[in-house]
Amino acid sequence: MAGAAASSAAAVAQAIKASGAIVRLEAREFQRLVNRMDAPLVVRNQGGLGKRTHQYLTSYRGLIFHVKTQDRIQFPSGTEFVEARKIWIP
């Protein structure tokens, strides 16, 4: 049992290293960040059982920014979207 837990922890640590720094933001701050971009690209996912959740990812100045919210975020016109089947954050 302890070996499985250690293996799982190692897998999560490796996923974090592979993905780099992920900054979690509140929805309002995420929206402000995207509004500052010239040509925003946002990865989005709508999921959840019962209560719908919306997740968004974007990259800005070498960092990855993430938000998970109950409400849909309004983005500026011209925002390019990638629809993700699932967003998994280690």
C-alpha cells in the first residue's frame, strides 16, 4: 500500500515538473489577464456532474494561468478557443 502511495506521489511530482508553474486565479483576475492580451488563446472545458463548472487555461509571459468557476467568463471578441475534453491540474 505504501509503495502505491509513493508511486502516485512521484507521478504527480513528475506531472508538475512537466507542466511547469501553474498559477490559479479568481475568475475576475483571469478575465483581466486575458483582456490585456493582443491575440488571446484560451483552453476551456465545461464539465461536472450536477453543478456545471467551467475551467479555463491560458499562457502569458511564460506562465500558465488556470481558473475553475461556476460561472461562464466573458472574453473579448477575437479570443481564440480550444475546447478540451478534460483539464487536469496536478
